[in-house]
Amino acid sequence: MINSAPYQPSAALSANAQPQIEELRMPPEPGMPNRQTVRVSVANEHVFPTAESFHKLADSLGIENVSVSIGAPHFADYVTPPKNVWPVSIHFRPDLPDEKFSPVQLEKVNRFDQQIDAELQRNKIVDLGPQ
């Protein structure tokens, strides 16, 4: 009989090693942005400042034809203390007739995606969505 201990994932890691979690996301199709919709979940007092931040950043980058929406609140038991959070999103619409983004629009939308976290941080808005 072979004496083997059950597999324990923590034993496979060294004392300083941390498991790496990668987001699994398909790369965008050609002519499409990294994210066509950006969503965050925020506390009640940050709902309208978040929507305003989305609009201001889009305007500053020259992005037109966006849709900002505020969803219904839901109870987030994963935040401390648990509370209701509101989903706020911005959706970018293609500017070409074939439902694709022009190279200029594509660059603007991808820059929005790169800059929105810093913009929210500047306005002291915390994304309370699950990480």
C-alpha cells in the first residue's frame, strides 16, 4: 500500500509565493475596443459623481455618442460593512456604419479605459464591485 497524504494546494506554494489570478477575457475583434462597456459598483453617495466622471472623461477625450446608465442597487455582502451598491456603466457606440470603431474612435475609447480608474480615484470614488 502506498502511503500518500492528500493533495493540499497550499503545500505546493512556497512560503512567499502567491497564486496568480488572471482575468480570462477574449481579445477584442479588430476594430473593437478593449471594453465597449465599463461598469463599476459604487456607494449611494457616489452614484451621480461617477456618472458625471464618466461624462467628463469621455468629453475630455472627444468621445461622442456614449450612454451612461445607472442600474438598480443590490446588497453587497462582500464589502465591509455590507451595504447596497449601485452599478454605473458607460457604453461606447461604434462610429462606423458596419458597427465597428474608426481607428481614431478606437484609440479614444481605449484611452478612456486606461484612464477611468485614475479619474475615479481623483474624485475619491471607490469601485465596490467584487475584485
